[in-house]
Amino acid sequence: MSGNKREVIISRLLEWFEDHGRVYPWRQDTDPYRVLMAEIMLQRTKADQVLPVYRSFLKKFPNPESIVNAAPGEVERFFSMLGLRWRAERVRKLAEALVLKYRGHIPDTRKELLSLPGVGEYVADAVLCFAYGRNVAVVDANVCRVIRRVFGLKARGEARRDPRFRRVADWLLPRNRAKEFNWAMIDFAAMVCTPRKPKCDGCPLSDICMYASKNHG
């Protein structure tokens, strides 16, 4: 892979993001607890659906201690709004671990974050990047789809668990604008490089994308 292609991808996606990037309250906030709760809610759930629940949830539960002390059913009520009632118990266990092990603070190492109930690699990396400003690529199935199409990579099993996709994501990440680039990749995957009927005609990467050249060349 050429360094030139990397620079082209970075500059074009960041430029696209400046014009088309989505605005959400959790992107305006670097409080680790708020970022963590947002990422838990966003798992397999559309951001626009999460938005009103996120705001009301944080008013009711401003910290892990408030979740631990909540009356039975209070946490479940919010996750029921997302159709994710089962996730409430995981959030309770997560809050308990944060209070018992970290006095209510959110840890800032990948190892510690991954030790928490309900926190996988994506959520851990999102907290490290978006809350703590670390130069960490945030990689999910949607980001992998962009990488697969642009570079013509074929996944070995599940793409997000294929180390080659992580290596490409790490290689692409601009160290001076990691947070913005991660958001750009996420929004680009959701709005342009969609699972079905990707908008190749209006894509800023179409001239260097293996998928576009194969299907629209």
C-alpha cells in the first residue's frame, strides 16, 4: 500500500466529514462516563434512535453511583425504549464494577476497560479515543466494510476480528486528527459506503476504490 493513497484517503474523508459529518452530544463531550454510556447504547442501534434516550438517561443517571443506587426497573425502562431491555442488566454490572474497582471513575487503559462487563474492543477503543484523546483506530463491521471495498480485502471470517483490517485501520489513522478521522469513517460508512446500494457515484474515494472500479468502472 502506498503512502500516497493513505494521504489521499485521509484528506478526502476529513474534507467530506467537515461538510457532511453528523453532530451528536456525545461527540461534543469528553467526559469518559458520558462517552462510555453513549457507546454502550450505540451498539447495534441507530444513533438517531439513541439520541433522546441518551439525554434523558444522563439526567437520571449522571454517574455510575446513581445506576448502582437506582430502584429496580429504572435502568431497564430506558433501555426498553431502545428495544434493548436485556442490556440494562449489563449496564448495572458495569456500574457496580466501576464503583467497586475504580471508585466511579472510568479507567484509561485498554486492558482495564476490556475487563469491565459489557465492554468489548470497539467500546474500549472508542472511550480511549473520544474521551481520552488517544491515537486509537475505532474499528467495527462498518469501518471494515469501507476498508474491504477501498482496498479489495477479503475477510478471513468476521472482518472486525481479522487482524489485517485492524492493521489497515491503524495505518490509515492520522495521529494529529485521530478523533475526527474515526468519526469520518463511521459517518462515511453510514451515509455513503452503505451495506446495500452504496453511493459510489457521489463518493470522494470512488477513483481509488477497488469496489467502485470493479462495479462501476
